[in-house]
Amino acid sequence: MASSLTKDSAGSGEKTFFGHPRGLATLFMTEMWERFSYYGMRALLPLYLIAPGGLDMNPATATAIYSVYLSLVYLLAMPGGWFGDRVWGPRKTVAIAGGVIMLGHLTLALPSEGTFFAGLGLVAIGSGLLKSNISTMVGHLYDGPEDPRRDGGFTIFYMGINMGAFAAPLVIGTVGEKWSWHFGFALAAVGMGLGVLQFLIGTRHLSERSLIVPKPLSKDERASTLRKSMIWLGVAAVFYTGTVVTGVYTLNWLLVPITIAGLVIPVMVLSRIKRDKELSEAEQSKMSAYIWFFVAAAIFWMIYDQGGSTLSIFATSSAENSVFGWGFPVSWYQSINPVLIMALAPVFAAFWLALNRRGKEPSTIVKFSSSLVLVGASFFVFLMPLTIAGDGHKAAAMWLVAIYFIQTLAELTLSPVGLSVTTKMAPAKYASQMMGVWFLAVTAGDCTTGLLSLAGVELNGTGVVALEATLAVAAGVAIFMYRGKVKKLMGNVH
């Protein structure tokens, strides 16, 4: 990235990164390599789980594992943020997180089912620790929310995410599918290792604020937290040791509790905030409105994240994975979304801005409604290749490309808007926690998919796909019909 470093136009002689603080380059590259490792492993995960040369599981179990894993990554973002705020500070947390992720990928590369699941757990923990804190450090580079460069800095940072996500399936996916699954996982570890190395080298360019623990635990709080953690860890160890010794242990003993927790915890967190007597009447009203957006987002992610599981598993056996006679690995489908994001995000931003100037920009409610209708439409399109495959033919690759394209349009309508409305509607008391609450919508959606899979529901069945598509469209229409009520609850947020 050296060519992007230029002298500060103000004449200070300090190098900048596209006109932004030099530290943005460090965080950009760290996030790019972390996403490279994460999305590369994610592209291989469901394929490895069902492959005869992998773990040779049935599609339902593979989808459940994939969904539970994704839900854990987002569920652990909240305690990850807590560690940054109360224990290690953002910079130390990110450095440790990178090491944990790298260790997780190396553990995945070992040819054993036990080490494979241990590796998944380590990657989920590391990703949760890193996700909240690296974004915080990007904010530290600027002079508060009013710094005119701030939004542009986050946009550049977001591009790093998608660059890593685009390249990963093409590199790691190809190696894993064509040569060795375990070598593919090891390559993900190399990517994360490069990210950690350049992060450590470039830390001198980061803000000193990233070293500070904003609200450190007191000695008593530290002792209490450690004691409670050890008690829960001990209970879990005794319980699972008992299931193994008595011979009743199956994978469901691990998957089902996590899935249920992923559904219960979001409800508990929202309920706790909603019942807080210290919130003003206006804040209570906004939280009531926010629940609408949260449920809508959970339905959206339930369908959207099946692009890496249900659609990938379908493609392995029922799609003609070639274009103009040129074949490609199934994992390459996972590069479609990030490249479309990079191409279309500026178009969407310009489009909303143009409508805003004319006073015609759709409200947040209408955008959420549209995203649900679009993601539902993507699964209505999915019915076509399912029908073709049901007749004994292989579906053309372009059917899947069309589904990913529609889902990307839906994501661009919901995801940035959801992040924005979360910050705008957050009660002052929970301002720093609400981004974690937004991530819980992903957890709830993925856990719903996991629970359906564990219950034996065939997610590649036309009936289930049609039902999910109808649910999303109906939810989008319902939000649109009740937009007046939701808008009133939102108060001064538009």
C-alpha cells in the first residue's frame, strides 16, 4: 500500500493514507487480512463438512454447524467490546484477537474432527474480540464525530473488508477444494498472520487513545468476574464430561444449547433495555420502534446468510458451476457479494444523496421494508434452479449469480441503514452497547436457521424456500403498512 501514502497537503511532512491519518492504513490492512482469513475459511466450511474427503456430514447438520458458527461470531462481539472497554483496551484486544484467530485456523488445519471444532471455537472467539475493537480504533484516529474526514475513513476501512472477502474464496477456496482442505485452512492462518505482523509493525501510527482502557475493572470486579467465569466453566466441563463418560454425547449436545442461547440472549438484552426505568419516555418510544427494525433484520439475516450454506450445498451437486464452458470451484460464488458491494455501494450512496436533494429519499422504514421484499424475492428466484434440479437437470450458474445479486441489493438497502439507525435511536445510557445489540439480530437470524436444520427441516426443499420467501415479503409489507406507527415511535429520528 506504499503508493497510497502521500505527504500531508498542509505541509507538515507527515505521510497520510489517501488524505487520512497514517494509522488508517494499519487498520485497513489488519481488517483486510482478517476478513481474508475469515471469509476464506467460511467459504470452505460447509463444503468441507459435507465432502466425502472432509467430515462427510449430511447437509442439515452442516447447515446447522455453519449457522451456529456465524451466530457465535456476532454473539461474541458484545463480550469482545466489553474486554476492550474494561480489561485490555482496544489495541491490546485486537493484537490478542489476531493471535487467537491465527491459532484457530492452524487448529482447523489439523486432520481431526475434535481439533476442527476446537479451531472453529477459537476463530469465533478471536473474531468476536476483534470485530468491535478495531472499528473503535478507526474512530480514535479522528478529532471526534465532527471531523469531516471521519465518514470517508470508515468508507475506506469498509472497502478493506470487501477486498479481503472478495480475494479469499478465489485463493483459499481454490486451494481447499482443488488440493487440500487442510492446506486451505492453513492458508487462512497465513493470511491472519500477515495481518497481525503488519498490525504490530504499524501500531506506532495509531492513536494513543487505543492503548487506554476506558473503564477498567476494579480489583473487586476483576475477582468477581473471574470467580463467576470459573464457576460457569466448571459447570460446563462437568456437564459435558458426564455426557461423554455415560456415552450419550452427540454433536447436538453442543449445537442445541448454543442455538437456543442465540435466540434467548437477544430477547433478554432487548427486554432489559426496554424495562430500564431510567430511560426517558422518548427513549422508551425509540426502543419500541427499534424492536421492529431488529425483528426485520433477524428475518433478513436468516435468509441472507444461507448464501454461504444452503446455496453452496445446492451448488455442489445441483448446479452447472461453469460459465461459457469454463468451470470454477463452488467456493467462488462467495466472491460475488463483496465485488458487487464494492461496485454498487458508491452508486447507492450517490442515489440516496440525489433523492435527498430533491426531498424524495425514502425513509429508514421504507428502506427496511424494501430490503425484506428483495431478500424474499431472491428466494423466490431460488425456486427456479430448485425446480430445474428436481427434474434431474443441473441449474445454470447464472441462476445463483442472480440470487446473490438480488441479495446484495437488499443488503445495501438494509445494512448501512441499520447501523445508522442503531446509533441514532440508542438511549444515551446504552450508546456504546447498541452496536452489539445490532449484531445480535444476525445471531438471532442464524440461530433460527440452525434450529430449523437441527429439527431436520430440509432447507433446500421448495416448500421451505417458498415459505421463507413469503415470510420475508410479508414482513416487508407489514412494516410498510405500519410505517406511520413506527415513524411516530421514532420521534425525532428520521
